[in-house]
Amino acid sequence: MEQNSGDGIGIIWLAFIVVVLVALWKTFEKAGRPGWNAIIPFYNIYIMLKIVNRPGWWLIWYFVPLANIIVHLLVSLRLAKAFKRSEAFGIVLLWIFPIIGYLMLGFGSSKYTKISK
């Protein structure tokens, strides 16, 4: 039987998604939220907004082109701050390379501290 070259890419993509969800699960747990919140699309963004002490209606901005990029950057910076990480960590590892950043937050020694508005 001939194998489709897309099968390998699909398996790699699925593995990538699983790793991201596991990292988010652990990050949510460290922030005092149930880990399963990380696996529900859109609700996970809403919970992330609550973790970084931003209003839930900001979720709307994630559906607006270009605004979603800016809001996600702001959320990434706030999340880095909540875990006592630098702004550079927020930009590079949570915004640009989130799989690495969320793994570091979820499985590393970082501790969550609720930040004020």
C-alpha cells in the first residue's frame, strides 16, 4: 500500500497539539484553575484572560484581525508577569514560541501570583 505523505504531517501536527494542551493544562493548574479548562476551544482563552486579570469581553478582540495579535501579545506579557517572568519571556516564549513557553511555565519552577489590574 502506498502511504500518503500528508499522514506523517498529520501525526506530527496531532502530537504538537497534544503537547500544547498538556502544557496549557499544567499552566492552568498552577494558576489555580482546573486543567480541563485548557482543552475547550475559546473557553480556554476566556480563562486565560481571567488568569491575567483581564475582562472576559476581551475574548471578542481575538476575532478581530490585527487586534487579535495585539491582544494576544498583551495577554502573553501579563501571563509572564503573573509567573514572575520577564517581558522578554512573554514576547519570545509565550507570544512567538508558545509551545516552549507554556511547557516552561507548566513544568518548570515558576509560581503563579495573581496580578492586579
